[in-house]
Amino acid sequence: MPVEIGSKIKNARAAAGLTQEQAAEVLGVSRQTISNWENEKTWPDIVSVVKMSDLYEISLDRLLKEEKPVSDYISYLAESTDTVSVKNKLAKTVLISVYLAVWAVSLVIFWFFTGPSDAMGYSLMFLWILLPVTTLAVCAIIGAGNYWGGGKWLSAPVFGLMYMLAEYGTVTCANMSALGAFRLPDPSLLLPGAVISLLGIALGSAVRYIKRRKSR
């Protein structure tokens, strides 16, 4: 550990008037972890360093700058940043995969496991409950994690499109098959999916904002 990093963390906490227990609660770690950082037994990762900078109201430059080179710790932080990036990518991949899985499985169930008499019940369960709830949950997590930054709001039309295609690929296609007539997708069905998506992202973003406010 670079010389004095631990003491700087400790002094910054003391200057902020926080105990190790209080700091641990806000940072989401154990008191022992705080103690290990301050005694230079372990190194805080980049996310924790940024959180400490905000919590202790001290710049990253003052918190990390040393009289002597800190190349080892900078390398550690770079590695930590890469790890966080990989975790974020994995989380985004899992989220999208879960949504697509629910979407695809629901279409399979409609065509292979339901009959004409089940269409109304399927529409109620899938189009008005399961898919909207899944969309809301996925988008709330996207908002809370701030995935894709400001670009996350642009995902609303995509979810709207997926909702429209879900209805078209099930109920509408079934009706076309029964009546022998062709119909285009109903553009008005873009709105429910997009609105639910925006609500989820807004909810997640609000939770993220409240947590960040509490951590200061």
C-alpha cells in the first residue's frame, strides 16, 4: 500500500466527523473493512474511493496524492475499474437476456400450449401482467444502475416495439390465421411498452438519486 494512503483515509473520515461504523454503513461495507483500509491491510477499490471522496467531502486528488510514487496503487485502481466495467457489462447482458427470455418463452407458450379458448386469459396474463411487470423491473434496474448513462432513456422506444411485436406475434397473428386476413401491427401498442419502460427507468433513477444523497 502506498505510504500514508491509510492515514489519509482515516484523517478524512475523522475530519468529516464520522465513526468507522457510520462510514461503513454509508459505504456499504463492514467496520472491519474500514479499519483494514485505514491500517493499510487491504486496499479500497475504485468505487469505494469515489464514495469516500463524496462522503468525506475531499477531492480524489487530495485523498490519493502522495509525495512518493503511487504506481502500485494506481495500477490496482485501474484493475479495479476494469473489474467494475466487466461486472456492469455482465449485468446489462443478464438483464437483456432475462427480458428476451420472458418475451420468447411467452410466445412459445401461446403457440404450443394454449388453445383458442385460452387466448383471452393469455392476453390478460402475458400482455397485461407478465410482460409489463418484467419491463418495469428490468428498466428500474437499468435506472438504478445508470446503465448506458443518458442513453438509457432511448431504450423506451425499443421496449415499446417489443411490446407491440409481442401482441402482433400472438393474438393478432392468431386472428389473422383464423380469419384469413392480413393486418399490420398496431402502432398504438408502442405507447404502453414505452410508457412502462420510462416509468421503470424513472423509478430506478430516483432510487439511485436518493441513495447518493444519503451517502453524502
